[in-house]
Amino acid sequence: MKINFKSISLLIAISLSSTILAQKRTEDFTISLPAQKADKSYYKTITVIDNRMDTTSIGIVQQGALNAKARVVPTSPLSSQFQSVLNSVNGENTENGSLVLYLKQLYFAEVSKAFTEFGYCYFQGFLFAKNENGTYSLLEKTDTVVDHKDSDVTKDILRKGSEMLGQFIAKNVSKKPETTEQYTFDQIKKFDDIDKQSISLFNSSQLKDGVYKDYASLKNQQPQQEITNAKFYGNMPKIVRIYETADGKEKEIKKDDIYAIVYKGELYIYLPIENLFTKAEKRDNDYYFVGKLRSGGLNMGNVGIGMFFGAMGVLLASNPAYPFEQKIDYINGAFIPIKEIQSKKY
């Protein structure tokens, strides 16, 4: 299922506004066991490397008629639950192989509008299989969202998310890696850095100037339009207008439907709420920037699907927009909130 990064960023803000309110309420979660056994399984054990930003819960749902916020909490450790799924799938024709799941994101969220609720579950990670020489090879990469719409979605979205996780394991037990690349267990624990090595955005010594209308073009460093000039917002690292030269004349480029630009070798991310581009800085092999998030005023007809990527203990009011430090998710280009910026200079 294709993920819309703008939809993701909007839902991030909504989920952020619920985190503190949900601290005292909880909703139990257990991965349902697949009903069918695999005809053939190469794997008997699975290890989970939990690299999520927040490992204390797996999201926020709404309980009762008043839609009280509740944290989704696993009834047992996720590592044990994934092992139970594997045990359930395995039949008599099972070998002694081992799997490792590098878990990047697993999160539930709900959004209400009028008399309809929208539920989402986002799952992002890498599944590895152990080789005979003790190394590991990539078996499957997932970046998946399931969604559900109803008057009360909690039970159904938890069920759908549960089934997705079970099916992910079930469909991979009978597969062997197609790649010949091998990694140590220590390398898997830092696999984000390895995965970024194939992305030009993170490895180029100099970024290419121009307009990038989507994340795919940015990460591959393939600008779709030239920029010849830019107008900054005072002395701040924000660009409010961009220009191209056509027929010897300077012409403004519309900012709509632009993901980012690179101007004089610097990356600037487009922020729809502020209608400008803000500078992104590379730090620890990630791109960070500061931009406002708003939790209200959402037009659900334009949202599609999306998901909250991390869980930060912050509270946003329903209408005002607040500045947050964010970073680019290198896999799909979504914006991950890190922390609220308290400075009044923003």
C-alpha cells in the first residue's frame, strides 16, 4: 500500500496531541495466531531488535462513547508474540533456521470526524534470515499501512493490524533470501546506516541544485526543475519564493506539490502550513529541520492513509501550530517529529 508522506505528517500531529492524555488508560494488544500451518518452514526461532523511538507502547486508540485516549500496550513482549506466531505457523516440515526482525515502526492511531472514525496501523521493518556461516541476509523489507473506517474502529483496526503482523511472518517462513549480501548481527542492529549507503541523498558530497517534487527524486538526486534565484524570509534560513529563468526573464515557480529544493548546495524542505521552505541540516547521517505541526483543521477527504512514526510525550493544542524539530524518514520521506522547540525566536 502506497504511503502519502503529507498524510503521514498530518496524522503525526493528531497522534501527538493524544499522547499525554492517554498515559493512564491502556488497550491490550496480542498478535493473533494464523489459522493455517505452513507446508514448509525454514525457521524455528525469531529474534526481535526493537529500534522504535518509543518502546513503551504501540500507539493510541479511542475508548468508549467519549473517545478517551488509551495507549496500546502488548499483553506480552513483542519478541515473545512474534515467536508465538512462528510456532503457530510451523508444522512438522520445519527446519532449524533463525530469523531476525529489525523493527523500525509499529503504531496504531485513530482519527475522528463527525460520526466516522478512521483507524490506522503502520508497520515498518526488515526481516533477516541466518545463513549457515552465522551471517544474516535480508529476507523481506516492509513499509506497510492498513486502515479501517467505521463508526467505531478500535476493535477492527487492532484486529487488522494483528492479522497483518501474523501474515507477514507466515508468508516469509517458506522463503530463503534472494540476495547474496551478508551481515553480522552487530551490523543488523545498525542497519539503517547500511541501508542508507545505497541512497544518493545521504552519500553525495554535494547535493544537486533544483526542484524536487517528491522524495523519490530527492533521494536519487534527480532534480526536475532548475532554480536560478530565491528570496529568503529576512535573515532566517527560510525561503519564501523561488525563481527560474525562462526566455531571459526571471519567473516565479509555484511552491505547490514540491517536496523540497536544493539551493546553492543546501537542502530546504517545503512546509505547507507555513508556505515556505525551511533549511535542513545533516546530522548523524539524518536530515533534521524545524517546522510547525498543527493538529486541527484537517480535511479528511484529502488525507488518504498515513501513520504516526514515533511516539513523543508532547501535547499540541487543537488549532495552533507549534514548531517541532523533525527529521526525514529515509525510507519513504515522511517527517518524524523529534521534540517541540521552545524558543520564541522561531
